[in-house]
Amino acid sequence: MTKKEIALHANEKLKEMYPDAICSLDAGSPFQLLVATRLSAQCTDARVNLVTPALFEKYPDAKALSEAETEDVENIIHSCGFFRQKAKDIISAAQMIIERFNAVVPDNIEDLTALPGVGRKTANLIVGDVYGKPAVVADTHLIRISNRLGLVSTKDPKKVELEMKKLLPPEDSNDFCHRAVLHGRALCDARKPDCKNCAMNTFCLFGKEKISQ
């Protein structure tokens, strides 16, 4: 089976297992999703979702956050970890969105990654979820699962992103990534993957090997 065929099989199986391919971060606007994604770095989505209601109640949009006091934002997001750098980044990003992009979150990778604290993972999430363009969010779950399936042989996020873009149907690429997150949490755990109960174990290289042991 070619990599392209494995990717297509995986795409269909993940659709069956996780029909609702949704982002696990709560956000009411493109800007809020951008902020929530920045806060999620080295922090669980569940923790971010506990923190953002208070943050967004006080600072609901880019204009409000661009005028915020850094210390106040730090206090609100403190439990997300690395709160000083994250507060600095989201305030600076808000200011740049106001000044350079007329208060509108950009719709392309180049402009998004020019924002403070925004890497390709966050940029792809915005491009895919907000603007509906083909995107690959190379988070830890996608990197792990794509390697186990035999689709890639690298843990470099950008390389995984570019390789998976070649293999996945463009219209499904973003949802595939969301489903990979759900699958990584449910079955394809980093330490104890439940390969016997995985619907992809007939074509997953890692799963076939593990089951045969």
C-alpha cells in the first residue's frame, strides 16, 4: 500500500471514529481562537478553556487586548504556564493586528507567522478553522500518528506539515488533524497505544507490528 493509499484509508477510518472534527479550544471569534491557541502551548486545552472565559470577558477583542496592562493579563492567564511570555505575545499580537491588519486576523500563513508568538501550528489552525483553507496542524498527536502510520519519518513539525499536505485530500486536511488529536487522546497514546482496538491496525505499520508481537 502506498503512503497516499494509507493516508486515504486513515482519513476514512478517522471520519468513522470521530465524525465531529472540532477544535477543542473554546473561542467566539477568530481573534479569540488565535489567543487561545497561543495559550495552549505546553498547556492542556482543558486548562486554557478554564482560563479564557475571564480573559475574554475583560478583553473580548484585539482592540481591548492591545490596550491591556501586561501584569493584569499575566494574572488572568497565570495557570497556563509561561504566562509572562504568553501575555507579552498576545498583547503584542493584538497591537499588530490593529495597526497592520485593520483589526482583522490575517488569512494566510505568512502574515499570521509575522505576529508575535504565532508559529506555523497556530497559523494553520486559523487558516483552516477560520478561513476554510486546506491546512495541516502539525501538533504532537498528528506527528505521532502520522509517524506510526508510516506516512512520515520525521518529528520536525514543518516537515510533517508539508508531507501530510501532499498525502491528504485538501478538503479534509484540517479535519484530519482535529481527528488525529481526538484519536491520540482516545487510543493512540504516546506511551500505551491501544492498537488492538484501533480501526486502523490493519494498515498502520506501528499497529501491525505491535499486535504481531
